[in-house]
Amino acid sequence: MFQHTKPLYTVPETLELLSQSRGKFYEEVRTGAIQIIKRGRRSLVTAAEIDRYIEEKSSQIVTSVESGGAKRYVASGTSVAG
């Protein structure tokens, strides 16, 4: 995976690594897709958790679904690797 330079990342650093918006990140936290560590008022993410999250998301198959004339994309939990 990614060569990490430290064991813990702040939320802004994690957003940059994952190329995610703050809203999407906290949605993933609420659903349990990514775990955070609280240190006082700070929220931190471990390097191992970032790797796990990326691995989980990269193994999903994305399919397009049309509904009411609009196309949207849905990820399934099925792995593409053999």
C-alpha cells in the first residue's frame, strides 16, 4: 500500500490522502466505514485504517443504474479479484 510517513493523520490530512470531501468523510465515519480515534477535541485516523478503507473501497464493483432518466452509480461489495 501507500508508504506512510507517520502512524496517525489529522482529518484534513486524511481528506487529502483519500481525495474526499469533509462531508463524505464524516458520512463514512457515521456509517462505520472508517474509524477515527478521538484525542481530546482532535479526530485522528491511523495509517492502518486508511489502508484498510482504501483496500475495501478498491475491491468494490461499480455499476450504473438509471432511475427516472437520471444515471447514478452504485458500489457493490463484490470483489473483482479472483
